[in-house]
Amino acid sequence: MNQEQPEIKQITLGSTIVNIRNKTIEIKANQDLNNLAFIEDMDICILFLISCDNIESKLSSKTIKELTIQNCSLLNLDDLKLENLEVLNISENFGVSIINIDKYVKLQKLDLSKNGFVDISYIQSLTKLIQLNLSENDILDISVLQSLKYLQLLDISSNRGVDITPLQYVTSLKILNVLNTSINNIQTLNTLVNLEELDVSENEDIELSSTLNYFVKLQKLKMHSINIKELYILTQIPNIKELDVSGNIGLNVQYLQHATSLTKLDLSYNGLQKFVTLIILLFLDLSHNNTIDIESIQNLNLLIKLNISDCEINDLTALQKLINIEELDVSNNSITDVSPLKNMEKLVVLMLNNNNIQSTSALKSLTDLRILFLNSNCDVDIAPLQYLTNLQQLSLYLCGIYEISALRPLTNLEQLDISQNCIMNISPLNNLIKLVQLNLQFNSIQDLTPIQQHGNYENYYFDEQQLPSSEQIYIAHKMHSIDFTTTQMRNLKIKRESSVIKSGKRKIISLFKSVKNNHMLFVDCIGYLLQQLNQNQQQ
């Protein structure tokens, strides 16, 4: 039985159409938001205010529990009375003053990131907070956090120079992010015995060896780009399960053998030559190690996800026994033969971009594939891809393709990129009725008729040269964005049913009216239409 779709109610707020669904209201791009009172009589639980200016309104609600205000300016929400508010997100509002939030004593989750805040003294009364995000501000003093006895998650990343000493009293913490804070040690945090996740990345030369042994519950540790040279500290945390030590050039990985519980490991951007085998690994990232010997991973039989992109690899033979892999990225190498992958029948995602692959016959047995990227492989034979009928996303740009009949059986495709090829005939696409994103740019296509009947596209990319007349423009009733590319690039943003459209060309007007949900229509210079719009604006 098909699940009944939630009812959508639309109301008009000035020039903005507001959609209401599942007890949620989202208001976007409103220039003068001074009336929220209409919400008071609604059974609304979640309110989103995105890219709104001049927010100044009275609102009293006992039902709203979540409020998000992002990318807004001139905030004045002192008149908001949301006595049951539990989740508040006022991130990405640079240059605004903090609103009066100390009255929201029921708050459990608070996001103040990306605002440029310095003072957070008003948080002291929010003693029920469980999650707090203060990242990307200018905060130096966090002593007020000592009163937050229930706090479990804290992100203070990218507050350079912050004093983390007060955190020793927040012993309830389970997840802590101090990335890019210019700290050089965490010795004062040895009281945080409940820590399960810790991120100390991008703090060069930080001293960790005398502290990690106190974190007996630590499961995840991120320390990318900290200029560490060896991993002796792993002897102190043998039960660690997830480790990120990427971006540490010259890292000696011999101590990895002590991390016998590791299931997820990121060693990318380290200039490694060899890898220590860890039998129970499930996720491994060795990308951007251009001297790595992949023979060292051939016995990792439990691997589910492997990334060895940008490693100057020309032979995949070492992977042929890794039959449990579901996601594999071998992009940006020198691979010509993909036959070692033919037994990876559990593969769901395969990235083969920017290699020297021509034959894809070994891929036809990978019938569980949902996502396949073969971009920038010259003269690829795509005929074997016709057997991959479960594909939902396929990208074949810059592959020297002339003919696409092999795509006809791929009726589950939702996203297709065949740009920058030599394609003239797109009739094989006429039954791909699930497509919502299609890129046809930089081909030799003259006739778009085969795809006009669908009308399901949310994103559609093609060239002006593919549109000999305005009669072919009106092809998508559910279009969210459309991209015309020509040699003369100009950008134009036109709101739904824009008043500047006074052209007698009914097809063009209909196209604009077909844009649903107040989406913007993005046009990159279509000669006739641009000229017509400019003329109408001057009238």
C-alpha cells in the first residue's frame, strides 16, 4: 500500500509563498519579516527562517519546539515567546547581535556557529543543554560552560586562542571538537573520563601522549594535520575503533598494529609507502599517497569501503580478493584494466574517474551498482553498462562517446551526466522516466524531442545551440533550475512569474510559471530570452 503523502498547505507572506507540511513552516528569502503572528493559531512544531532580513516580530507559541534562523540580518527576536523551545539554531548570521536566549531554559540543543560571537555569558542559565555548537566564532572565554552539567556534545572548533581549561569541570562530555583552536596540549582535560569522540585536528605540534590514557571510553579520534610523526599514543588507547590521522606527511604507521580494534581508518595525504595490515578494518582511506604499495591491503577481506584515489596506481590485481567491498574509489590513477573488480558483486558505488579505461566488460557482473562514475576516460565502450539496470546515478562526461543506445535499459536512472562527448542522437533516453537531473552540455545534439515528454527534471543542463527555437524551451513542468551555456556568459535570476516577463512568447512565460515552490530559475545567457527580458525591464 502506498503511503499517504502529507498534506501541503500554502500561504502568502508578502511576496513569499510559505509551505507548511508535517507541522513544519519554512520561510525563505523574505526581505521584511515583521509578522509571524499568523503562526500562533497553528499546530506548528518546527519553524525555519532562512535568508530573511529585518526580522522583528511578536510571536507566542507553546507548540514550537525547534527554531532555525540562518543567513539572516537585523535580528530582533526579544518579543518571541516560545516557552517550550528545545532546539535552537541561529548559525551563519554574521554581523548580528545575539538575541535574548537565556529565557529559553528548556533548550537541549543550541547552535551558535558561524556568527563571529565573542561573548557567550548568556548561556550560563541554559543548564539543560545536551548539545552545543560554538564553532567558527571569536570566543576566548568559555568559563560559563562549567554550569552545564548535562552537556554531552561540544563543538568549539575554529575559535583560535580559546582557553579550554574550564572544560575539565564538564565531566559529562562524550563528544568534543577542538579542531583549529591553536591549543598545544589537553592535559587539563584528563578528568573527561566519559569522552567517546575527540577531534584535535589542525592544532600543529599538540602534545597528546600524556593524556589519552585517561580517556578509557574513547572510540573515535581525529587528529589530521597536527604534524605528528609516529603513533605511539595508540598503545594508550588500544580499544579505539575509528582513527583519522590524515595530512601528517612523513607519518610512521608501525604502531597501528596495536590498534587491534580499528574498523575505520583515514591515512590520506600522508605520503605513505606501506600500510600495516589490520584484519578487521571495514573502512579505509589511503587516497593521495602517491607512492603507496597496495599489495599491503590485499588481505583486508572485511573491507566495505576503500578509497585509493590519487595514488599513481596502474594495476588493481591486489584488490581481486576483496569481494565484500560496497564502495570503491580508484579515481585519478593510471588504470586501464578493471577486470580485477569483476567479482566484487556487492559493489554499490564505484568511482573510476580520470583513468585510461576503455573496456567496461568486466563491470557487467556488478548488477548491484547504484552509482557509477567513469568521467574523463577517453573512448570508453559503454555497451556493457546496459546490464547494470539498478543504476540510479551515472556520470560519463568527457568519455569520447558517440552513441548511447546502451543506456536505454537503465530505467532506474535518476541522475545522468553525458556532457562533453560527441553525442547527436538522444532518443535512447526517451524511456528513462525517473530522470530528475540530466546534463547534455557540449555535445552535438540538435533535437530535444525525445525527452520533452517527461517533465520530471529538477536540474537540466544543455547548450543554447541545442535550442534552435523558443518552441523547444518548454520541456519541464517540475523544473527547479535550468542552465543554458553559451560563449557569452551572463547570469540572470528571475523569480517565479516575474513581472518583467511581458513577452508574447507563451512558451517562455509558461516555463517560468511552471517553476514550483518559489524556486529560482537560473539562466546563463540564452540570447533571445536575455534580450527580450532586458527590453521588457526598460519598458
